[in-house]
Amino acid sequence: MTLILLAIMLTAVACVIGWYLAVYALPVMVFVETFSFVHATEAGFLLSALVAATVALLSVGLVLAVLLKARNPILCLLARAVFVIPAMIAGYAVVHGVTHEAIDSAIVLKLLCGTAGLVTGIAALMNLNGFGELAPQA
């Protein structure tokens, strides 16, 4: 019972951390994947890091540009999904990493991690909606 309470407390702490870091999930995931891809082509470390940083900034810029300029609601929904889904995955992974040794039940672990991923995704969506309010209303 104490481990379950500890896991819930650690989950709450991880959710708070995920709440504040949810905005950075998309650029971090894009950076890591781009760096791995470019570095696998036997490019140097600095070149790989420079290319990955550029692509990560462009990914966020592209999402914000779509939100600010697009009038099609389906396109805006897709841009929000591209931004929110990495945050949900990151929130799930953070809580799973913290609590997987403390909780024996796989069902409870999945429910806890899923809830944390949902909370982190909502945080990213709320942060993104702050940018979306800058868009001109049609």
C-alpha cells in the first residue's frame, strides 16, 4: 500500500514537471530523431547537432505558422495533434519510468501512466492555445 501511495505521489510530481515541460516535447523528439539519423550517415557530431537543432526549431515554427495562418479547422486540428502527441508520449514515458518498479499491477500502471500522458497532453494543448489566440479570427 505504501508503494502505491509513493507511486501516486511520484506521478503527481512527474505530472507537474511534465506540465511545465510539455511545450518542449516536440522539439526534443524531433532533435533526437534528426540527430540520430544525421549522425548515422557518419556526419560529425557538431554538424549533426546543428542540423538537428535547426530542424527542431523549424518543426515548432511550422506548427505555429499553420496555427496562425491556416483557416481550415482540420489543418489546425492536425497541427495541434502534431504538437500534443509527443507531449502525451513523453508524459506517459516519464511516469512509467518513475513508477514501473513500484507498482506490481500492470493494469494500475497503465491507467496511471495513461492519465499522466493525458494530463501532459492537455498541458501542451493549453500552452499551444495561448499561441493560437494570436491568430486573426475569421
